[in-house]
Amino acid sequence: MMLHTLRTIDINSSNKKKKNLKTSEKVSRMSDITDIFDGHVRIFKTTHSGDVYQMRMYVQEEKRYIRKSLKTRDKQLALSIAQKEFIFYQAKILNGEKLFSLTGNEMRERYLKYVQTLVDEKQISVGRQTNIKTFTKHYLEFVGKNTKIQNIDKKFFQGYRSHRQSKKKDITMTVVVNESITIKQMYKWCVNEGLIQSGYVPDFGTIKVRKNEVRRIGYTIEEYRQLVDVSKRWYSKVSKEHLLRDEEIYYRKTIRDFIVLMGNYGFRTGELRLLKWKDVKVHQDETSTITIHYETTKVRESRTVTGRRGDVFIRRKTYSKFTDNDDYVFSHFRRNDVITKELLYDYFNKLVKDVKLKYVDFDTKKTLYGIRHFWISLHLLVGKVDVFKISRFSGTSPNQIYKHYDNVKDEQISKQILSYNLKFDKNNEIILDDDFKE
């Protein structure tokens, strides 16, 4: 009979300066050991378990031991229970299941490390990475940080939609669907990495998305004018007693210039945030040619556009500390790094409050991203450039414009219909006004 000794040491000390430090040793010894299934399973007693038999099984695939009490003092019964437990666990292993599970938080952390490698290798954009971080954060709020992912029933995820609606009343089902897709991608990665059983796919059930649910809400022309009107002198309102006056002025000027460039180019916020000086060329007529690289854009396709307000870039160089070619156009005040989305939105929200004070009808629910929607909607309404050219300039597809902005075209068509008189005579013949021109 083998004798195996495990030693553990407990040190209790709340003050390292105590002279009389007491150390206790607890030694747990195995006895009455019996190995079965060629040594894969061992039953035994310990000095701490009394006469109750214990079981230990080594899982080669996961390099860990399963240990559990067999809850009996009868050796024959203990052997029988251990045999059944071994068969039970072996069936799970053969089925591709994991016996030891990560927590929700551990899985997310591992997945985000993988996502970071995709960003580093220019496989996905920083904007996409930000979305993944946000979506998987909502996942953790739903399942719980310490929940063992192996123990989550697939159908549990059918409650995700109502959970998100309870947290955000105005959330669209399009957003919920996008979040569910990201969560499924995380689980698929875990399956491929062998972190979870093969074939596990969260079941979100049916999530119905209403047609035209995600029609974009951009600013009106008047709202955009109000936003620019307040932002252009907003920095001058900073108190002379402000402890960080120069920094506050810098960020107020930054949000002003950010708004103007979005309004003139229709950039996504991430595209403009990640723009570097080497990607900007200002011409003598104060137009500027800007290159958006594929790794910084949502659609993973580079584009070069020329537009107005090159003077904004010239102006920005007069008050930014970081203006070398490899520096970001929109950098932090104190360090040579891109301004964070959180900081940018913080100043935008502060600005919006001041706009509301001056213009009481200003819609504070619209976001900074709404300026991109304003740009696209404006050019659709003007109708001087076709949808394909607008989509190319703004870095989206014609289908996306038709899907999300067709309400703008509806308004344009309605105005055209109302621009002439059409009626039927008594014989139901169509009559148009004489001044109607095609």
C-alpha cells in the first residue's frame, strides 16, 4: 500500500513587525489507497476526511485533477461510485466537453487579448475592437463575471434581449443582434481554442428587427449651425481662475475643430480620431486632401478624399503640441497619443449643454456621430451627387445608404411631387400644368 503526503502551511500575520510569528503545519496523509482503471482513478482516505472515502481522477486533456468526496465509509460502495464517476466523466471527455470551466470574465479577457493581436496585425480596426470590448462587457453584465461558462445552458441566452431592454429602454433590436453576433464569435473562438466543448453555440432565440428601424437621425441644418455657433467661441468662456485653463481651452478648441471637419467630410469619429498629420495635405485654396487608411475604417477599405476647410488643419497646428508627420491630428493635450473616445464625447456632451442654454429647442439626444448622418443626409437632399459617389466619399456602401437614409430620399421625392400640379379631367385623362417641365 502506498503512502502519499501532502503538506500545506498556513501563516497568520496581520503585522510583519510582530516578534512572535506563529507558523502551523497541517499535514494531510492518504491511507487505504486503491487505484482502479490502470491508475487513472484513486480512492483513498485522509486524516482530514475521517472514515469517508475520497476520489481523485487525473484529466490528461486539461492537465488537472478532479477531486471529490464519495460520501461513504463502505469501501465496496466507494469503488462502485468511483467507477460510475469515471465512466460519467469519460463520456463527457469523449463528447468534447471540458470538465474544468473558465469564468465569464476569464473568457472575455482571453478573447480580448486575441482581438488585440488582430488589431496589431491590422486585421480589424480599432473601432471594431472598441465595439467588441463594449459588447462583451454587456455579456458579462448578463451572465455574471464569476459564472462558469461551461455551466450556462445555451437557451439561457434567449433572455439577453429583454435584459438589454431593461438596461437601455431605447435600444434597437439591430444593436441587440449585433451584440449577439459578437458574443457568438467569442464563443466560436473559445471552441476553436479548446476552452469550451465542441459545438457550443449560444441560442439567442428569435430577435425581430423592424424594417427601417435603424434609419439614421442626423442633425438638421439649423441644429448644425447652432452647434458650430456655440463651439467656435466656447474656449473663450473658460475662467481665468481655472486650475487647468490651458488644457481646458485646448480640448474645447479640439471639439470645435472635430465638429467642423466631420460636418465637411462626413467622417466616422474613429476615422477622424486616428488621422495622422502625414495623411493630410492642405492646398493653397484651403481645400485639403485626406487619406483614410483601411486599418482605421469600419469597412476595411482605404479612400482618399478632397474637401473644404483646410484652414482647420492650419489652425490646429497653431495650438497643438504634436504636429509631426506621425503624430495624431487629434492628440491628447499632455502626451503624444490619440485622444480617447471617452474624452472626446465628454467634451462634446459639455458643449451640447451650453448649446441648449442658448438654443432651447436644440435636440440633446443626438450624438457626435450624428454629424456624419447630417453630412450624408444633406448631400442626399441637395441631390447634386448620386448615391454611389456619396457612398464612396463617406466610406460606406450604396446599400447601406438606401437602407438607413431612404427616409431622406422620401422627403426629397415628396417635394418634387408637390412642385407641380397633376390632376385628372372628367374622362380620367391626366392633365399637367402648362408650366411643368420635366
